[in-house]
Amino acid sequence: MKGLELVKLIDLSRCTACRGCQIACKQWNNLPASKTNNFGSYQNPPDLQWNTWTLIRFQEIEGQNNKVKWLFRKDGCMHCTDAACIKVCPTQALYHTEFGSVAVDYDRCIGCKACITACPFDVPRYDSVTNKIYKCDLCYSRLKANQPPACVQSCPTGALQIGAKDEMIAKAYKRAQELGDGATVYGDKYVDGTHVIYVLPQKAAVYEKLPDRPEVPAPILVWKDVLKPLGLIATGGVIGAAIVHYVTHGPKAPIEDNSNDQGGAV
Amino acid sequence: MIKYIIDNNLIHEEYVKYYTNASFIVSPDFSFNDGLFSGFNQETGKYNKATWTTMKDEAGIPVRDYTLQDPQCVYQMLKKHYERYSLDVVSSVTGVSKEDLLTVYKAYGATGAPDKAGTECYALGWTHHTVGSQNIRCMSIIQLLLGNMGIAGGGINALRGEPNVQGSTDHAILYNILPGYLKMPTPSLQTLAEYNEKYTTKSSDPMSANWYQNYPKYSVSFLKAVFGETATPEDEFGYSWLPKMEDGKAYSIMHLFDVMLTGKVEGFVCWAANCAVSTPNSNKVRNALQKLKWMVNVNIFDNETASFWKGPGVNPANVDTECFLLPGCPTIEKQGSQANSGRLIQWAYQAANPPGDALSDGDIMMRIMDEIRALYAKEGGASPEPILNLKWDYRDAQGKFDAVKCARQIAGHYTKDVIIEDAVKGTKEVNLKGENVPGFPKLMADGSTSSGNWLCAGTFDQKGVNLMQRRGKDDPTGLGLYLNWAYAWPMNRRVIYNRASCDLNGKPYNPKRKLLEWVGDKWVGDVADGGWPPMANKEKGKYPFIMKADGVGSVFGPGMVEGPFSEHYEPMEGPLEKHPLSSRRTNPAVTIFKSEFDKFANADAKFPYVCTTYSATEHWCTGFTRWQPWLLEAMPEAYIEISEKLAGELGLKNGERVKVSSVRGSTTCVAMVTKRMTPFKVEGKTVHEVGMPFNYGWLWPEGTKDDATNLLTPSVGCPNTFCPEFKAFMVNITKA
């Protein structure tokens, strides 16, 4: 994997929702469990959390002839090329690795939550105890050691794969064509291409919490391309963060606290 | 499906004629009438199987009609038996639409083409019924009709679970067998000669290999492995030291707790099990446990069985049972063999040391048995021989249990030098004392060989190399056989009865997927099921199903307890008052226990919903995974899956707490309202089905208000195996 721009391919037609990936992620990244309740779903924790970087979302839909389909979607960071979180981060805590993935330098994170507001996929989560944001870094520590991410390693069905960007994209299109019946590829056409690509057996719009046309929010473009070059953050991250917060505080409010004790309460 | 296959002539004709007993002639005394086969005794509830036979000629060879036209032949009897199962009847009884049934029938029936394969993979969904074995039996008939046994991609495949189900069955965790599926002795078989005589099958047909004619070689080698040097011909190799099972009695887990409830059981060793959660009718189980004087549990966490004395409704002051909990360790903390669904025995290595005082099963057993042996040596006792004569040297240099030593004893070795000279061929085979026996064809009945489990003979080669450790990835067949990866019993054969994949001349039915082929004077491909030539060779050829006395697959299967053909019976508790086809609603051969806890409520308005049970992916069996925070986070508490329609009728919202009750007990859980459950019509009546996982109990997680799903289930099961009916019973649901 060394020296390659990587893409993780998630083929949802092969996912059985065993959730091995969800657990393996916690194991590799030393993320504690939260106390949860069954809220009438197999999905748990109910959402991504500072300590849950990937999550299988469960969804029931009625297809043709009243046949029920149970959809599973592995949610987590999409590792955008045009990454809003990186653009908006005042301290460069978020950055692109040599693999094209988006990693976090926790020493630099000041907990400003700008990335939470900016992310078109609603991925980063804030922990009030450490005052930092957390998210998947595509197991940067493993990639550097030439090992696949923990989720890919744990997947028993081949629903998760990782490899060179072009090869994975080609594989995705081939698989979607094989599946037919409205199957699509998701990810390569948005935000200059994500480094996580889905093969979706259904149309993207069918999946909950998956934006149909994700893009970097307009105000961020203002910040990144107009204000940031003016050197307004010269005095350090604090003022920068304040400006970012001001610029990006649109209709979507950041989640104030997604810490341990709140997770999963229903 | 059987009727559809016959009506549409989808059978693999040559296979059915020559490789099954479809052409055999059934005894004229055999009959089937109104849900009962001939020979049923109404008082005992058991069958006398004397009429479930097929005819033999004066020479003792089965009479056959290869045209399959004789009205008394198995094929015609089969056709007649399943005539009642029309599409309308099956759809009405099962609630599956005719359209869906036909889709499955067509797809599966198409595998009757000689070059097509169909496989049946099943698990507890089929076995957890009072007709569990008959469910599998029914599919076996289908597989034989379609020629799907003994071929690449065929077979009846039980999906064995992580608890090493295949391995533990091979090594006789069940009460009715000895290792290698040898039969358990009974008091009516007083001598080894009587025992061997009874279980050594006979055949007068020269074309039948009748492999079980070798039975004494395996039983004697087993005794040599258990008792070592003390097993001598003079002592019948220690046969009389083996425990005996009373004739006609069963000792399943359900029988055990039924007897325990009467106070007749003093002590109970509960090893790696959580019976207070896993065994049906948990109230009965938990009451029975209170009758014990002592109980020893071996587990990796505390559980509802080990702590039954402080369970819901139990006052510890009133319980006299002395309880011990010994810390064991799971598979990753010990090495040993594991067998999977394909009988592939793979060596697994220790990944971590057990924490604290925890020990492997082997070490715990060694320590307990050492104490017992010391006591017997000191005090004597009623029957000290079985204990003191036991071969008991499975320790390494450090005094710890040695799994390799134990595995080697299971595999087998020569107990003395055995030299076999063949003057005609001019060959001389030298086998030295202590060398491993390279396969069960080399085992002997004279005490010159020892093997703890004849099926495992060959897991070590003669030089002592552990073949279960092999990891060869070459596969010249291209079929995924991987003959150099670990070891599959028997004899490293990957597909048993593989000679049935070829025609009478030994040519593969599917030339594109050659599992085996007779080339020149030998079989090429998988390890052949015996080296004899194919059947076209009238002099030396053999039938393919070599473990069957007649050498063929049993379309007519008299080995079953409740009939040689499968028949539909309703569950012990169901929504129907009557059987749709006969006056016998349930399996006639079922054993009904008589305790105060054994209650049934069939077609009872008080318990109107069909309930089924299963496991959540995130939890292991009775849920010792509940102690693992990540798994508990993912699947935190008990739930019941309910259709939107039924939830509407009950006024339930998704996520609300409910109480679920049967005539035997009740528990609480979360209602999961789902589109995946839908009502269906059975005999014109709307039936609501609900489903619950069985992974939860009162002990953990802390503060849980819920308890075991098996508080609801009945102690009744399949009369062949006593596998409980966890998959169908009746409940009521109310808001908690």
C-alpha cells in the first residue's frame, strides 16, 4: 500500500451486518463501549459517537410486490479529496495523509467543532471530556505498517476491500454493473472524489443519512479561498477558530456534546 | 418438493436406480395409515419396527426392481406416501404462497440433472423441532432423488458452530455414543463378543463393502486407548469397565433435569454450559438445581446456572446446594483440534495465556481425576477398575495437560511390532511399536493397535507428523478440496461417498467438475471412498455408500424412530387444533415428561402467538459475551420481533417494553416492531409469529430486568436426538 493513493471499497451487496468491522474498529483504536439500550433496532450505538467511528446503519424498506428489504450501510468518514473539514480546521489538526485519507493530529485539535459543521457527511464527533473531535483515520497507523484498516481485516464476506484508487473504482463499477437492478457507485464523483467508495444496491437517495449530492458548504469556500489567504489566523488558532465558527454557523448547529454518558440514551 | 420432483420426473434416474434403495421391495406388512406407520404401540408411544423392512432373496441379497415400477418398490411407495402433499395442501399448512413454493421447487428440482449440483446447508432452524431429524431426513430423500449426495457441491451440510459442535460430536459429547460414533454399551450386552456381534453389520451381497463389518477393530482399539496396558484379551479389553446405558432409556439434558427434579441426582458437573438459560423450560431447570447436594461449574464467567441460588425468586437461605465455580478458558487460550462442517480437523494454537487461576479444560480434568484416582487407590470402592485402570498420562514435562499427547492417543498407534508379509506380492510391511497407525484400515481387533477414535486414525502419519497442522494451499482439482490443508476424517476424504459422483463405469457425471474419476486401474481426484473399481466391474466393483450395510443410499430409512418416510406433524404447541391431513396432530413417538412444570397450551386463546427463538450475531450461545462491553454495546438487551400488524393490534410502539408469557413462564424485553415479520395464513387462519433471541439472562448486564427466553419453551424434543423444540411454541404479549 505504500506510496499509493488508496480507496476503501464498501460493497453493500455483500454486507451481512455482522458488525465485525464496528467492533474491530473499537478494538484497534482503543475506543471504549457506551452504555446503550435496545431502542427497537439492531442498530447500536444509535449514531456515530466520539468513541464510535464506524457504525452499521439498519433500515427496512418495502420493495416491489411488498417484499421487504433490510438495508445495511457501514457509515463513517468518507475521506474526501476536497475535504471541508481540512479546509475549515484552524489548527491543521485535520490533514491529508500520503494515502489520500484524512487523519487527525489530536495534539493540535482545540475542540472548535468547525469540522462538525462543515462535514457534508456529518462524521466528526466531539467529546467534552477531552475537548477534541474524533473520527475514523482509515487506520493510518496500520496503513503505515502496510496493513489494511481493522474494519477491512475483520470483514468475512469481502464487502470491505482496500487498494489503489483506480483499481478500486474500476472494481466498484464492474460490481455495480454485475448487480444491475439500479445498483450504483457512490463517492468518486463528489468533493473531488472520496477515498471511501460505496457500491449501493439501491439508489443513494434511499439510504438514510447519506447525502444525495454531498458538497463543501459554500461559506467554507469563502473562508478557504478568500479569508484564509489574507492571513487572519496569524495570531494563532483561537481567533481563527472564532472566525470559522462565525462563518460556518449556518442552519446546521454542531452537536454540542457527544460524550460517553449521552451515547445511546433512548 | 418430493412430490413435485416425482410428478415432473426430475430425478437423476441412473443414480436413483443403482445408488439408492429406491428399487428395493418393501415388506407387504409395512403400511401407513392416518398419520401412523405400522407397528405403533398406543400404550408405550413407541414403534415396533419389525415391518419396516425390505425383501431379500434366498441368498440374503436385496430383491430389486430396477424398472422402479413394482407397486411395492420403495420408489412407488414413496410416490404414494407423498401424493397427499399437493401444492394447495402444502401452501395451506405452511403459509408459504404457491408461487414461492414453485419458485423453490423449480430451482432446486433442476439440480436433478446429472451434471448439476444442489447442496443443503442447515442449522438449528431445522433441528429445533419435535420433527427435527425428520426435517433433515426429508431433505436427504430429496438429495438422493436428485443425485446430490457424494458429489462436488452437494450433500446435507450441518453448519457447525464455534462451540466445535462437529468435534465434540465426533468425540462423543452426546450420551448415546462413544468416540467415533461407536455405540454405547447396555446391560443386555454383557460381553464384548455380544456387543460386537450386535453392532457389526452383515451383508450377503458381494457388491456391498459393508464397512461396519470392521466394527470390532474400532471398538477394541478404542478400549486399548482408554485402558492401555490393562486392556487385555482375558479381560475383554476392559469392556466390562465401560459405563452402561440402561436398555431403552435416554439420558438427554431434558431427561437429566427431569430426574434431577425428583431429587435423585446428588451432584452435577456443569462444564462450559449455562443450563439455567440454555435448556428449555428454565423454571423446571432452576427448580431441579435446588435439589442438588453439590454442583461444580466450569466457565469463563459467572452465569445464571452457577449463581442459580441467588436468582429471581430464590432465597439463598433455602438452598442447600454447595456450589463451586472453576475458572476455565476459551479456545484462544489453549491449543487443540477443531473440526468444522466439512469434517476438516484443523489444529488451533494458543494465542494467549489464561488469566489468573484459569486453567484449560484438560488441566482441570487432570487435577480432578488425579484426586479421584488417589481416593480410589486409598479407599477402594464399589468399582475401582474403570478408574484405576484408566490410561492417564497426558502431561508434559512441566506437569501441564499436553493436548498433543492426547491427540496422538486419539489418533492411535501400534501397541507392538506388527510385521505383515505378503508372500504372493513379495512385500513386507514393518510397523514398529509406538508408531502412529496411518489410518483406520490398519486397525486390528486383537489388541495390537490402539485408537481413541477410529475416525481420527491418520491425523498423525506413521512418523508422528501432526497432519492437522498442514496448511498446503495447492488444489489440482480446482474444486476447493485442498487435500494438503489439515486433515478431514475419514482418511482425509473431502467428500464422503464420492464414488457416487461417477457413473457405473467410473466416469464423472459432471465432466467439468471432476471430483473423482476411474483412470486405468485407480481412482484419481479426491481420496476415493474405498479403492474398489466402479460397479460395472461385476467381480470386484462395490456400491458407493460403503457405510450402509446394503451399500446404497436410504430413500427408505428404517433407522428413524418415527417412520421410514418423513411425515408432517405439527409442533407440540401450535395454532391448529387438528392436523390438516390426519388425526395424529404431533409426532407420535415424542416423549412427554410428567412433572408439574411440563404443561402445554395448544390452540389456546390465552396464548395466541407463535414464538420462535434464535441467536443474535453479536452474542455467543447463552451470552457469556454479555460480559464483553463492545458486544453488549452493540446488542444490549433482550428483544422480541413483532410485525407492524400485530404491534398495531396490541397498541405497541417500537422500543416499548413488553411481557411475554407462555403456559410455563414469562419474561420481559423490548418490542422491536419490524416489517421483516409478517402475519401469514395457515388453514385459512391468520397466524402471527414473533421471535426472540436466547442470549440473555437475569445476571448480567447489571440492573437488567429481563430473564431467559427459555423460561417460555417446553421440555420436549425430537425423539431421535432429544434436540428440544426451541423453534415453535405459543405465547401471549402484553405491555410491561
